[in-house]
Amino acid sequence: METAFSQMNYWAIITAAAMYFILGAVWYSPGLFEAAWFRNVRIPKESEKKYTRMTAGTFVLLLFAAIFLDYIVELSATNTPGKGVFLGLITGAGLVGTAMSTTYLYEGKPRQLFFIDIGYHLAGFTLMGLILGGWH
């Protein structure tokens, strides 16, 4: 019996996770949002050495996100880059966006931080949708 999991394209999943990861490196770089992010999370930049371990964890979590998005791609028969972008965007907004928004409501973090973080995840899911939807 074939399932959506058996139809997954693991090269596309790895590529999608890698591109989301690279997007994060660019998004939170000095050229974009690094200074504003550090200022809003109130973490001294000097403590970034501890982020090395978290970086590996981030990639593993992005792999899981790509696996689950690919599962949705397979179930919905999304098979073009355009449909993938749409699916990534609505998944990012509908699932990640609402979950993060709820957390931000209770944590009272700065609005600028919310927009930086939610923007990254919306862009990341949209990029993954493009890759996963188009790789058919």
C-alpha cells in the first residue's frame, strides 16, 4: 500500500530544508535583521558562541518541517512551483503564523521582533513550497 510518505522526494526535502536554513543565515545577517533581532531579544551579541549547537538543531527541525510540508504537498497533489508557493504561504501563515502569534501575545515581546521572526518563517515556508511543489 502506497502512502504519501512513500512518495516523498527526499532530495527535494533536503534541498528545501537547506534553502530555508540558508535563508535564515541571510535573514538574520548583519546586512538585514541581525542588529534589530539582537536588540529585541535582549541577548548580548557576545553570547552567540552558544548558537553553534543550536544551529545543528535548527537544521534538524527544518528537515522535519520540510518532511511535513512535503507530506501536505503529496496529499494535495501540488505539482507546480506556483501551487507550491501558494501552499507554502498558506501553511506558513495558517499554522506557523497563528502558533507564533499566540506565543507572542502571551510573551509580550516587541512587535518588531514578531515581524522579523514571522517574516522569516513565512518566507521560509513559501520557499520550501516552491521547491517541494516544483520538484515533481
